[in-house]
Amino acid sequence: MNKAKLLKIVVILIYLFSPIDILPEAILGPMGLVDDAAAIGLLIKILLSK
């Protein structure tokens, strides 16, 4: 695993566990989960790439 890939993984995990969101659930309700779902999708894509 190279440094760039590891850095991307760390940044995504920090975003997912951070209380700060681009689309907050408190304001948008279920639509606020869209950014989290996109981050999880990107994380899966990175983890599965070679």
C-alpha cells in the first residue's frame, strides 16, 4: 500500500468519525446521510483497488 492510498483512507475515516458533516443529518434528516454514503463508497473503492 502506498502513502497516497493510506492517506486517502485515513482522511475518509477521519471524516466519517468527525461530528462535522458537509450535509448535516440534524438539518437535512435522512438526506444528510448522502455524504457519508459517498465517503463509504469511496473508501470501499480505494480498498478494493490494486
